[in-house]
Amino acid sequence: MASSPSPGISGRRLGVYGVFGAVLLAGTFVPPASAADTVRADAPTVEEQRLDRAAPQEILRRAGFDRVAPGFARDLGRVRSYEQAERLAVRQGQALWRRAVDRAQGRGPQGGDLSRDDDRPLYWARLGMTRALRAWEPRGFELGDARRQRLLGKLETTSRGQDTISYPKGHRMKRVLVTGFDPFTLDRDTRISNPSGASALALDGTVVRTAEGPVRIETAVFPVRWTDFAEGEVERVLRRQLPRVDLFTTVSQGRVGKFDIERTNGAWRGGFGDNENLSSTGVVPVTDPASQPQWTTTTLPYKDIVAADTGRFPVYDNTAVTEIPAGGTTPVQRPDGPTEGSAARAGGGGDYLSNEIAYRATLLRDRLGLHDRLPGGHVHTPVLQFGAGNTDPATGTVTDAEFVRNRVDIIGQVRQIVVTAVVANGR
């Protein structure tokens, strides 16, 4: 598979990474205050419409997740009140997350011949559930768009592991938070998997023994959607967690054949199309924009991570940014980071949603007064590639041995990078 644009690779930089232009763009999109204000809650989304393609159906079937959405729709048919519907959405969303985590970690039935490390069944099963919820016409009570949106929000939150982040009490165990992303660029290739999401499933709730003692890793997955980020999803999930953890890292897919530890994150959206085929260009929208910095920086021990033997892929300290210098009007690429007073046009990880989650997470760290005591930042994984002879989505299969090996190796290296960061921070 040719390199795909990362949630951290900008549309402007696509040529460098050998990927297609912004063909997914559907015009400039300025996110509304609430999606419920402008979008019918019962209309299938662009993401949900992709479900009927051959690859998603095969992925669901070969993982044993093809009965998830029909079962949810059947249970919805028995609901007779909004309160019952809310309980069902929470229960079934949490069950889907647990099932995906258990499958990735070798517990319970495999459900089919698709390898356990695969993140795609979770993504497509969730979309089947949200589509069923949009189409549902309850009996005995009126639902309405606003309450349907609230149910959809509950289902999204719970099926992403965002509401079940939990650490044991006491101080003997280090606490680490890792986030991943959904698959994306699915109009280019519906078979795509995201190694950051696969890493989240593989690591959630695990305990790793290190020289600094045991480390408990908790994870969550985020959508590749501009609107959700503008509505504060990252801050909503992380605000309670950051003061409780010893280290965090957001993770996404980046460049071919290498890991990057992103030194600097920029306050700029570059406009590349998201999973809804929407675009957004401009300053990253956050609360209190008057105090918003143009740049935030990693506090991960990047020198130790780069120097360590964490796996077969090389790891780089990525210091490059794109800025408009103070007093200037034209973007300039800076290999060694931003200059004083400049305006951001791309962080080290570009100007897409992984740069944005890194920016939002590190800005939240700083606004909570944790900059000097909480290591945190962003890790870009290598692009997950299919094997030779299986790169054409029109003729290729949904998996192959090299594809699985690449994903397993990336997951293992993400785990080792986390361990290295914890140990280095404890010295």
C-alpha cells in the first residue's frame, strides 16, 4: 500500500509522502457549535454509508463481529423509554469495546480467521451500531433529533473506551495513558487499518513490568473528524485523567518506515478531508482563544526514546515545523523548530488531526499547570502497509502475512517506546 496521509500529515505536504491530493475535500467546513443544530440525527453519515462496501462486510464477518449491529438493532426494538435506550447504548457500547480489547489481547473466541491484532472490526461494528441507532423508530415515546444525538454520543464514548479509563489506587504502580485513532482515508482504500488504534486495543488495561516497577496502561480511541475535536472531545476525555497519570502519549500513523517523536505541535488546521469528507482550515479552535499559544512542545524524554532499541523501525526526534515568521506573510519550513513570534502553519506532525490531538493534549497539560511534572507528547507510527502484490484495493485482499507482521511489530514497538519513556522519566 502506498503511503497514506496521517492524521498528522498536512495536505500541503502530501507530495512529500507520495499520497493522493485532497480529493476527499468537500469544501471548507467551519464546525457549528453543535452538529445537532444542522444535521438530521437519523440520516446515515458518510462513514456509515461505507459499511455496505465489500471490504467492511468481509472484515466484520471474518472477525465474528457481523452480528453486533443486528443484535443491537434487535435490542433497540424492545426499548420502550428513553431511559432504557440510554442504558442500552451505554451497556452495548462498553461491551463492544471490551470485546475488541479482549480479542486483541487473546481472550475469548477469535470469531474467525482475521488476526486478533486487527483494529478494523471495532471501527466497522461501531458504525453499524450508530447507523442502526439513527434508523431506529421507537415505539411508545417520541425521540427527536436532540435526544437521538445524546444516545449516539453515549454509544461513541463507551465504544471508544473513553469512559472506562481506570487506574488502581496507591503509588506503587506507574499510570500511563495512550490514545489512538480510527482508520481513515477510507475512500482511497476501505481495507485500511490504523496501527495506533490497534495499539490502543492491545495495550488497554495491561501491566508492564519495568525497572521502575509495574506500569498500568489505559487507552482510548478517537475519531478522525474535525467536528468532534472542535466540540471539545479531546479535552472532555483527558481533563480528568492528566492530573492522575505519570505519563501520556497520543499516537497516530505517520510516515513510511519510521517512528517520529514530535517535538512541537502547531495551532493550525490544514484542511485535509476527514472521515466525513469534511475540511476545516484555520487556527485550532479551543476555549479561551485569547491565551492560546501558537506552539506547544513535548515533555516526553525524546532523547532517551530515540537512543533506545525499541524495535525494527528507526525512531526520530522530529523538530521540523512550518511557520509564518513574525512580520511575514509566507509560510517557511523550519527544520529546527519555530522562531520567536511566528504563527503556526504545521507542527512536526503536520496540520491534520494527530497534530491537533497532540496540540490539544499538551495545551491542556500546560493549562492544568502540569508542564514541568507530566511527561507527555505525540508518537507517530510508521504507515501500516499491505504486502507486495496486495497494494491495489480493487484487487487486493483485506489482509496478508506482511500486513499482519507490520502491525504486530508496530504495536510491540509502541509498547516498548512507552516503557522506555517511563523508565527514562524515573531516573
